[in-house]
Amino acid sequence: MNTGGGRPGISPGSGRGLVQPGLNNRSPSPDRVRLQTATPIQSLGDQRQFSAVALTAWAQESHTQLQCVSIEVVFQGRNYVKTAEEKITEALDGLAIEIPSWGFANTGTRFGKYVQAEAATSIEEKFADAAQVHALTGASPTLALHVLWDLPHGVSDVPLIQDLQKKYGIRAGSINPNLFQRQEYKYGSICNPSAEIRKIAVDHLLDSVEIARRLDSQDVSLWIADGSNYPGTQNIPRRIGYLMEAMAATHARLGPKQRMLIEYKPFEPAFYHTDVADWGMALLLARHAGPKAFVLVDTGHHYQSQNIEQIVAWLLRERALGGFHFNDRRYADDDLTIGSIDPYQVFRIFHELLGDASGLQQTAFMIDQSHNLKGKLEAMVQTICNAQELFAKAALIDQERLAGLQEEARLVEAEECLRSAFWADVRPAVRAWRQSRGLPEDPLTALRTCGYLERIRKERSERNAVSVSSYA
Ligand code: AFD
Ligand code: MN
Ligand code: MN
């Protein structure tokens, strides 16, 4: 429930994948409409669903703006079943994917990088590229920012970002503190044995919260690279205490609408122990920090063959999932484009999310990729198109039928129910959706032919030729 600004009443929900059947284009009108809200409303009883009339009256009386997370329509005495096209349209209308500023810059591997003439060399160029990707896909209205790389002067860079937001029509998304590049962080940032160095790191976290607050960004996204390379060299339990202290201090500074997302990663850059190594540690840290702390799942941050959708199901159930960093991997944290190695896994993750409307609503979809070989913009557009197709496929899963089959343990039918949605060719419907929204039907071809790439290559090539290496 959003009790902040906005007109009292029921909004269809701004989250992704919300069920909003085509009420306007069906006639005669439905017999009955039932809505489910993001939060149960105690004063209306304990039921999970309410009639549209009761909800509207309550919302207006209590001056509340309600977020509706699902609508059940009873049409001519029967539950209205949406067509595949309607399901896909609803899914894509609600799908927003945040892209990372660093995905446009010259980044690569720790061994080196291949400099691209088109790579962004300034924060303004990153905003310009993000606007281009959004114009082609209609799905990336926000840009994740890395404080050290994008706001090197901290809070005093905020006005510059505000100008860029206005100029390019792209909002600043999650704010990513950098706790891994200062020389002081050799033995850790917020887990460093030195209180002085821990303070530098915590101050940076607090600055990041302030940057997010001034930019009206909801999420401060924490990746703690701390760890050690050799057994016995660091005191693990003591460092747990340091983590908790730093996170409590950061949580205490969050504004009413802000959240902190805690990302985990099993190894790299540390190779013996990493302080926040898995989702269990991240969840416990979030629980200790407070109600505005959530877990961030980076799909590349798991051991081989780990069941990520099961982790997602647990986090959803615990109301602890805050967001994703999507990318694909074959070996370690490879930062490849979504679904390039294992599209079925992305589909299975989307399936879990679509089965939990209010969990989905509070989950931020972000990309965390580093494009070393592919063109920066091409890779970004391709990744968004892949995500849209896989999300559309997952929206086709007949959740109700699947639940029935699971209940009766009809194994092969249940599996086929899932698989048939995965194998459905959604591309014509996705193209039709793009056309109906005034977007190019084929964003990748449009990118290649629109002239933007030629222009930026010409403008930036000289600057890129002398660019210095940076890790990402
Ligand atoms: C890291 C982590 C983290 C970080 C990013 C920086 O995934 O999200 O912000 O990459 O490039 O591996
Ligand atoms: Mn990440
Ligand atoms: Mn990563």
C-alpha cells in the first residue's frame, strides 16, 4: 500500500506483470470484479480479496492510494480467461528493467579489455545511451549508478545527475556504493580489522544513501567484496559483527521510501572466504538490519548447478526479495547477456515471480552485465529483448492448471504444462505489442539502422583510444 502522495483510490499498480484484464474492450461489462491489494487491509477484515466498490470507498474515505496487485474478473457467470496475447501484453506493459551505467563503459576482464569506439566516456554519454536503449525497447526507464564511477564527487554531483535526468528522460535508478576500489580496502571495507578504515567505508555508504535520497532513488544496492584469501588470516565471526554494525548504521539513515538491497557472492575477488557469500547470510543481515533491508539476487553469483529459482521462492515467501541483477554465466561471475547460456533458468525464475503478485511488485529488475566483446548498446538491447521474450513465455504458464497437476502429482503433465509455455513462440505477440506501443518491432535491427551507433563511434573514438583500464 502506498500511503504517500497520489490521488486516493485504486491504482492498477505500477509494478510489472500485474493482472489488468482488458476491462474496457469487453462488452457487456463483467458481472463482478474482485481486486487483490498489495497489503491486507485490516479495517476491511482479513480477506485477501475485496470487491472493487468496497475498496474504492475505503480508499477514498481514508485518503489512501491503493496498489492493486491482481484483478479477478467474473464475466457472464464464469471466470474470464485471458487470451495469450492479453497475457503477454499485460506482462510486457508491467516489465521495467534497470540498466547499469557501467554496461556502456569500457569494462572487461581482470586480464584486460578491448576498447570499443562507441563506449561511453562520461556520465552524460551513459545517460544518452540509456535513453537510446529505452527509446528502442520501451522497457528501461531507469539507469543504475555506481557512485565512484558516476558521481566521483559524491553528493555534490547530484545536481549534474538531476540535469541529465531531465535532459534525457531517464531516471537515476539504484545507487551502488563502491566498497572495493580504494587502496585502504585491501583487507576489507566495512569488515576491515581497522576501525578507521571501516569508518571510511560506512561514511561512503551513508553518502550513498544521501545521494539516493536527493535523487529520489528507492534502492541503495550493496555489494560487499570483502573477504580473505587464506585460512586463519581474518576473524570471521568478528567480521560478522562489523557487517551488522555497518548495515544497521546504513539502515538507520534510509528515508521512509528507501530500501537497502544486500547482494551476495560466493567468491571473487576473495578466494578463501567472502563475508557475504550466499543468500542465507544476506537474508540474516537484512533481518538484523531492519524492515527496509532486502536481499538482491545476482544470477551470476552462485555455484555451478545451484537451484536459483528455489532461492527465489524462499525469498519471496519470506518477503525478503528486493531485486535482481540479471546476467548469465557458464563458469563463474561471467556477466554475459541474459539467457545466452541457459534461457530455461531465467524462465523458471520468472515463473516463481509471476506466481507471487505482491512479491513481484516489490522486486526490482536490474541488469548487471559487462560487455567485453559484444557492442555495448547491442548487448543491452539484446538482453532486454531476451528478458521480454522469457517474461512473456512465463506469463503464458497456466498457473491454475499447473497447481492442480502438482496437487495430483501428475508429473509428466505438470512438466509439460511448464515446458509448453517455454517452447511457445511468443515473438509474433511481442512484435505486435511493440507495434501497439509505438516501438520498433525489431529493436536490434532498428539500433543498427538508426544511425546512433555511427554517430557515437565518430564522436567518442578518439577519447576511447586513450581510455584507461578499469575493473568491472
Ligand atoms: C560485481 C557485483 C556488483 C557490482 C558490480 C560492479 O555483481 O553488483 O556492483 O559487479 O561491476 O561483480
Ligand atoms: Mn551484481
Ligand atoms: Mn557480479
